[in-house]
Amino acid sequence: MKSKLLITALLVSIALVGCGGDNETEQVTVTLTETGNFPIVPEGEELVIEVFAPLRSGVTSYSRENNSFTRKFEDYTGLTLDWQEVPSADRVQKLNALMQSGTYPDLILDHW
């Protein structure tokens, strides 16, 4: 009985290791300013943050042109927000499709 349990545990471990996928990650190098200083990204550099967000009632866009928060945030930090806006009614379907695609944004906002 003990040996069967040990063999089963070993096989499960091997299966999990085999299904781990590749460990290759994309290396991104970004120069940032010293801790506590703004903007975070030095002038002349660009760091884009992809943001998935459902459009709340009364909001037409979160883009820099239409949203004062985005404008102030980008000016203050030096970051660029790339909004992936979806109608609020479609948010669950779009989020599920996004999760299944394997390509994720840097930030997902939902129910905020």
C-alpha cells in the first residue's frame, strides 16, 4: 500500500513538471529614476502599461484625451496607459476571452 502511494505521488509529480510549459520569459529593461522621485520614467524613455477596463456608466473613454485622471497620472509618472476599453455589459465575456488567449494586459480593472 505504501509503495502504491509513493509511486502515485511520483507519477503526479512527474506529470506536473511535464505540464509546466516553457520557462522562457521576455526580458524587458527599463531605466527608472531613483526611488521616491517623479517622474518614474525619465524623460525620453517610454514605459507603456496595458490596462483592461470596462467602461462604467457615463464614461465614454479613459484615454488621455478624454480623462483628466489619465492625463495627470501620465504627466506625473511618465508612464503611458494603453487602455483596452470594453462596454460594461460585455466585460465578463471579454475578460474570459482574454484569459483564454494567454496574452494578458499588465493591469485588469473590474468592479472598481
